[in-house]
Amino acid sequence: MRQQLYLDENIDSTIALLYQQHAQTLITYLRLHLPLREDAEDILVDIFVAAIENQALSSLEPGQQRQWLWRVAHNKVADYYRLVARRRHTVTLEEVTDSLLDDDELAPEWLAERSEEYARLQMHVQGLPEIQQKVLHLRFVNGLRCADIARMVGKREGNVRMILSRTLNFLRTIYERH
């Protein structure tokens, strides 16, 4: 029993050391080859679960352990894309073209009009006082709550809400006129 416990501790320390040495470069590799960060993190976990399950890994030389980890990473990425390919629904070019032509929001005229509206809105926003621009940016670009914005700009939360409300009403009025 003591010998088994010693072996388990040895395996655990080997995997922990491997994780410390290689996890960062493996996650970088996975992020380069996978579309989502979450998928890369899941596959990194799968790699080290496979390492834990491989009892012979601790008996390999450090270079061989690294090669084993990278081979598993490569294979897991390949497996991911095989799975995605099986799930992917193929569509003919004609079907895509028909659906694009049916969607008015993708028509060139609509896109050009939308682009002009964005440019006009940006021009009006740039004409606002600095505090209003900052509050808009923090709220809609950074996604902060009014309480957080208030701390950042040194105002009370109620004042930030009033600035935000008045600014949006002003922009809405200008937008409706044009």
C-alpha cells in the first residue's frame, strides 16, 4: 500500500511539473489552432488527463515526455476538427446566394445607408462635451455599470445616470431630425 501511495505521489508530482513547464506553450499552440478559448482550455485539460492516465509517462525522459504531450495536443486538435467536420452542414453556393439576395439588410444600399448613419452618429458623439463622451464610452464600449463609471469619473451614480440619460436623449433627438 505504501509503495502504491509513493508511486501515485511520484506520478502526481511528474504531472504537476509537466503542467508547470508546458501548459503555457501548449495553450498558446491550442489557441492558435482552435477558434474558441474555451475549446483550447478544454483540450488542455484533456491532454493532462491523458497524461495522468498514462502510467508509463513518468518513466520517460523529459524530452520524451514533452514530445508525448505535443503529440497528444496535435492529435486532440485533429480530433476536434474531425468532430466539427462531421457536425458541419454543407450548403450549396446557390442556396447561400439566394438567401443573401432575400435579406434586405445585406443589400449594398442598406449597408451604405447604415454606414452613413454610423458616421453621422460618430460626428455628433465627437461634438459632445468630454464627460459625456467618456460616460458613453465607459457604458457602451466597456460595458461598465453606472456605479463603476461614477467611481471612475469622480461623480455620484445619480449624476452619471443623468448624464447618460440626457446624452442619449440628445443623440436620439438629433438622429430623429435627420
